[in-house]
Amino acid sequence: MNNAAWEIEPYIPDFSQLKAPYGQFSILGNHDYGDYIEWSSETKKAANLDKVKQHHATLGYRLLLDENVELEKGGQKISLIGVQNWGRGFIQIGDLDKALQGVDKDAFKILLSHDPTTGKKK
């Protein structure tokens, strides 16, 4: 998506066709929070974010909001970690520690993050 939830709506039929055997997963990026639009109220801005999240579900994606999911195939496991946006100079909502809760420290991990500076010390 981009700034407003409605921007994805013309493409929902296209993105809904994407399927993966272990599921489709997504995260939020800095634009998804609506910070680059002048909203007439905080309520409308919050409603836009709710709609963005609903669109992820409509598209068939599991939106990971500072959480993880374990995928398994043939006895092999991968921990998929998804954080909300966290980036230097941008909105910092993501909580990597929360997203890692319950994940074995020795597990093979894949991090889904909109910004490559996620988790780096300031």
C-alpha cells in the first residue's frame, strides 16, 4: 500500500491471486501508518490504518505485527519474524524483542522488516 488504504483497492484482485504453500505474510512500512497525509482528525487516520490492516487479510496475507510464526517442512523449521516499521529517521513502532518472544535463540530466523536498520543500536 502507500499512503491511504484505498490505493490498494484496484489491485486487490491481482494480489489475491498470489498463493504460497506455507502462507503469505506481510508487515507494515512507514507509509502504511498514514503519516504523510493531512487527516482531518486522528480518528480518520486510525480508521485508515485499520483499513490497511483489513486489506492485508482480504488479500490473504497474515500481517505480522511484532510477532513470529514457525514454518515447518520435512522436520525442518524456520522462524519467520515480522516487525512493524522501525527505521532511523522514520516512525519507530516495531518491537523486535516482542517479535522474538518464544523463538529459540538457535532457531533459523528470517526477519521481515520494512527498514534494514531494524534492531540496530542508535
